[in-house]
Amino acid sequence: GEGGGEAEEGKYTLVLLDGTWPSCQQMLHKSDALKSLRCVRITPTEEGRYALRIQPGPDCRSTLEAAAEAVAVLEKEHGGEEARAVLFKVLDRMVSLQCSFIVKPRHRPDAPHYVPDRYQAKPGGKAGAARGAAARGRGEG
């Protein structure tokens, strides 16, 4: 409808806020435009994959995880599950690569949802190869 922010039948506009949890809450509370949008909750289908930060709750997900889950639901009849799998594969690779560069992780066993050894490099990990590739990209090595 006109000015009502309603989508045409079967068409949606997905708005995702990307930032820290506190900054996204601030964005939402300060923006009348965001507050006027319909808010939906998608129940995650599996454990969170974003191991770089501890989420504030067990159902909280990174922006990319939320996007993947939303696409799977909204595009169920048009390859949504396949798109979700691709997005999760990208996320898994990003997390793995970023974790390979962590030299001295900060472990906080008192934090909610703490996972011991979350950042441990896997045996035969690619940290050295990734660093070498980055150095070659800068003209080193």
C-alpha cells in the first residue's frame, strides 16, 4: 500500500542491522523509520557458527547467519536452503581464516556461552599459508 511500507504479495524487503549488539539496539531505538518496520524473529536451525565473538544469548546470531536463515525461509520455494548453505560455507571459511591469525586468544570462562578452546588452531591449519598469501599480496615473499 501507499506509504504503509507494505510489500506486494510475495515480495519482501529484508533489512538487517549490522554492528555490535549494543550499536544495533541504539540504531533501532533512535530511528523512527526502523521502528516503523515489521519485526520478525527467525528461530535458528542449528548452533551459531560465528566463533569470533560471544553472542548475548543462545538464539542470537551474526548478521550473516541471520541473513542466511532469513533467505532460507523467504526463498523456501526458490533455492533458499541452497543459498543458506552457501552463505554458511562463506561464514565458516571467514571464521576459520580469522581464527588462524589469532596469536593469543583471550579466554573468559566467566562469560555467558563460553566455549573452551574456541580459537584453537586445528592441527595442520593454514595460518602460515594464509599469512604467506597475504605477504605475497603486499609484494613480500
